[in-house]
Amino acid sequence: MGILSNILFAIILFAGIGFFAKNVKSLFRNIKLGKDKDISDNKPERLKNMINIALGQSKMVKRPVSGFLHVVVYVGFIIINIEVLEIIIDGLFGTHRIGLSVLPTSVYGFLISTFEVLAVLVLVAVVIFWIRRNVIKIKRFLSSEMSGWPKADGNIILYFEVVLMSLFLIMNATDLEFQALSSGNVISQFIAPLFSGMAEGTLHLIERSAWWLHIIGILVFLNYLYYSKHLHILLAFPNVYYGKLTPKGQLPNNPTVTKEVMLMMDPNADPFAAAPETEAEGEPEKFGASDVQDLPWINLLNAYTCTECGRCTSECPANLTGKKLSPRKIMMDTRDRLTEVGKNIDANKGVFVPDGKQLLNDYITPEELWACTSCNACVEACPVSIDPLSIIMEMRSYLVMEESAAPTELNNMMSNIENNGAPWPYNQQDRLNWKNEA
């Protein structure tokens, strides 16, 4: 039975890791569907940001309550899962608590006691998170985009963590050899009396069941990440590393447009030579973005990293004044469309077959895009350096430059600048008349 148990464990372990690897491959394939963009500058600053923001949670704790609870869950869950290494070794080689064979009992006891305390802290934090979502009903979790699957996903992950932490504590509490050590069982010693009076064989069965369910649960959780907002557990680090370093108010110039403007301002330029030269240097096939493939790859990484925490939307002045724009929805829509495109490619043997849909209009409406004030509040608020504004500006560029579909007010302003050299409907001779009316 021991050999069969080891073989079964190996099959489950490698199947779980293999399925996860397959999903990761699809994930990177989808991200690479975006346009190429070189983000290899300022590596020391990027590394510093990754350490401070992704690892150190510096932006998360700006909201003390949720920030502290998140740090507890984040640190606790990561550290507790160091214990998974022991489970994997035990499962593959048929040992039991291999750590006791390689570490002094006091050291092993210290590690397990730390894990048990963290498990309790995680349980407390998760319960508070659940209450905030489902009883207190924090406003930023009640937006329209948070109904259906996003709401269920937020709760499912909490249930996952409760089950995994509980199984860990039950496993320790029913392990008679571990309890006999009286070292490391700082929490489980108080759970063990719940199982008093049971036969030794029954306790062993409960301990083994908890052990198996714990490792299977972790593998299920690992593979669930691909379908969940909690993919940020893996992607927050690269996303912060490749985050925007330029001042938040600085928007990128379109090279083609910049060149045309420079030619217009150059008195020595030959206007008739401009078009062929631009074409030779490679005018873009499309200005801006109407679908996910038109966006830079970093925006697609942003979409997969979104935690759906809603901090961006809660800080958005357009949203606060009742407009339809929600930066969180922009990121969720981008991710949903990218997932749809990825499934299309999978179904058609690696080739995208046009499906009559696109990100613009089918997911994100022009009304949402034009509601944005480009204030960067969403970018500042995001705890993992996501930039919803860049997606909005790319899609606005498409509307203006490809479809001439800017709002009337904006078209009037641009016409005035073209004809009068100013945003107002007065010719240059009359532009100072306002002073006579003062």
C-alpha cells in the first residue's frame, strides 16, 4: 500500500503541476498577443519598485485596515506553504515529517509553531474579509461589474483559504507522534482535545485524510489561480517591475503624429515629400487600439494582474460624479476580451479567426472612455502599479484618428485650434476682445 500511495501521490502532483504549466504557457501566449514594447530601461529603479511595492506591500497599507489584513494573509499563506515542501518529500518517498530527520526538534518545533500561529491569523483575517464583503458590504465591492462571477470568485478564494488553514491545523492536531513531541503544537494542542476518545486508528485516518486533502487543495488552488483574479499572486512582481516610471502626468507622443507636426512647423520642409517619407518609415497599420491585439503587451499583463480591489474606481472623480467610467471595469473587460481571444486561438489550432467582436463597443463603450479626465487617480491608487489610463488613451486615439468619432465639443475645439490657433471660436484679430468686456 505504501508504494501505491507514493505512486498515486506522484501522479496527482505531476498532473497538477503539468496542468498549471499548460495554463501558464497559454497566459504568456495571450500576453504576447499585444504589441511589442521595449521596457528594459532603469533596471535598478524597477527592481527597487518591485521590492517596495510588490514584496513590501507599500501601496497596499495606505488603507490601514484592508492593507494590514492583506499583509497578514499574504505573509501567512506564503510562509505556511513552505511546509508544502515537507509534504511533497513525504508523499514521494513515503516518509513522515522528514523535517524531524534533518532538523533539531527545537528548530522544527519553532517552524511549525510559527506556521500554526500564522494559520490562525490568516483565518481571522479571512473571516474579517468575508464580513466586509458580505455583511458590511463595502461600497467598492457593490459596483455592477462585481456581480456574478467576480463576486463569487472573491468569496471562493476566502473559502479556499479557510479550508486549507483548517486542514493544516487538523492534520497537526491528530498526529499523535507530533503532539507527543510537545514542540511546535502551540495551536494544535488546543484542537487535539476535540478528537479525544477516538481510537488510534481513527485519528490516523483523520490525520492522513487531512494531509491528502491539504496537498490536493493546494494543487487545486494553484490551478484555480489562472481562472481567478488572484492570478496577481504570481503576476504582481513582474507587473510592478515593468510599471510606468515616467511622471504620471506625462502621456506618450505618437511618433507619426509628432513627425507630421514637426514637418508642419519646419518652414524649409517640402510638404509634398512628407507623405512618401512617412510611408517609407512605416506608418502604423492602425492608430490607437480597438481590440486587445492593438494594445502594448504591458497593458495585457496589467489586465491579468488586476486584483479587482476597486481602489482605482473608488478614487476616480468621473465615477464619483455618477458617470459610467470605472477603471476597474476597464481592466476586467480587457482581461475578459483577451481570454475570449485566447480561447478562439485554442479552438482554431493557433490562429485567431475574426469573431465579429472587439474590445471597443462590445466590452468598453465610447461613453466610458470620454468620461475619463486623465487625472491619473486610478494609477496612483493601484497597489500593484496597473495603468488603466493608458488603455483609455489608446482607445481614444483610435476613435479620433481612425473613426473621427470624437465628441462634438472636442471636434469643435480641434477645429478652432486649426482655424484660429486657439480653442475658442474667435479669430486671431478678436482674441483679445474679452478685455473690453471686463
